Amino acid sequence: MVVVPIRNISRVDLDQFLPHRFAIGRFIGAEVEWFADEAGNSIGTIAEGTTNANWGYAVLRRDVNGGYLFWDLKTGIESCDAARTQIVRALEATQKNGQNCSPLVG
């Protein structure tokens, strides 16, 4: 298996992958960083919690119809750096063979 590198992207870039955005912020807080693999098959965002000093992230992965499903969602992370490390690992994990649906959705 070849793991495609994960890169930082802008919010505008993420909006191109996900033009009909829903309010991820209501789950994890105010978005501050965005990530994607090269093809945009896996995308994600880091957010700062609005009611506490914790951080969180959300990872979405393309399904067989080209839409995005939640893959992973974490909150209560102690720092932005820790959230960044965890989201990159989660995005890399979406690329494993045989994983073609979201563990959080179905």
C-alpha cells in the first residue's frame, strides 16, 4: 500500500472539495486548519473548542458515489499540535486497503 502525503490546504481549497458545507463547527468548534490528501479523497479540519481550551478534528472520506462521509471525529485534545498529529494519522488511516465506508456512519 502506498500512503499519499497529507498536506495543509486553505479553507477555500476545502470548500472546493465540499461546496455544500455543513456546520462541522457545531461538533468540534471554530475551524483553524484544513488538510487533504493529493486527490482530495480524504479531507479534514482542526478546530478550537468554543466552550473550553480543548481542540478537535473531523476527517471526511469520499464514498463510492463521490460524496463525503464522516470518517473520524475527535474532541478534547489538549493542544493544536496534538490535534495536528492526530488528524494526519487519521487521514493516513483512511487510505488502508479494504476500508471503503466510514466507521462512524456505517
